[in-house]
Amino acid sequence: MMLRRVIRWILIGAALLLLVAQAVPYGRRHTNPPARIEPSWDSAGTRARAVRACFDCHSNETVWPWYSHIAPVSWLNQRDVDEGRRKLNFSEWDRPQKEARESAKTVRKGKMPPWFYSAIHADSRLAPTEVQALIQGLEATLGAGGGKGDRKGHDD
């Protein structure tokens, strides 16, 4: 009897906390600025694989699912997109992309896309052969190695 009462108050408290969290504006500024310039892709296939596996966090073409509007998930989602766009943004190729040349290596090491993204977005998962094709395409498009700020395919 006492345990039920404690559990009920914990649930009520959690529900109230979630309700109050909705008032925090951070996770609600989901925007997609206009896409400006993309890299000169080596093939349409590379672009299609990048769109599927990378663009939600690394472009201005983010698809914001319903749960990305509910705190605290919205906060995490917004932070991931902000960080992803800051490090590498396929929609703003007219600005330096510090992580561009590292992208193929990051995919090869299994660091991108993050496990939690792939777990939630089944349609973004690439088969092993598609991952290899993406790595090769990223290397051909962006370079393979460690230069900082490289914008291969752009006249500066």
C-alpha cells in the first residue's frame, strides 16, 4: 500500500517534470536554413547514400521527426544537429568544412552514423556494401586524409 503511494507520487512528479520541460525553448528552434552549395559529388549514388545516412545531422535538410519536438529528446536532437552542422555541413560548401577530409575515415571506423541514430532511423541504415561504397565515394568527393579546412571541388 505504501509502496503504491510512493510509486504514484514518483510518476506524478515525473509527469510534471516532463510537462515543465516542454517550456524550455532550446529544442524548439528546429530550422533548416536554405541549402546553398553542395560538394561536387563523385556520383549520384554517393550523394544518395550520404543523404540517407548523413544529411539529418550534416546538412540543412534535416528531417525533424515527431519526437524531436518533445523535451528532453528535443534538446538532445537539437544539440546533435547543431554539432553535426558545425563540424560538416553538406549544404554550406561555400564555407570551410573542417571535418570534410576526415568523413570517410570516421565512417570506416564505425563512428558515424552514431549507433543511437541508426537504431532509431532504420531507413538510414546502410548495408555493408553500401557503407563501403559511401566510404569510397566520400574519399573521391572530399579527399581521404587529414587536411583541415579542405573544400575539395571548390575554387577559392
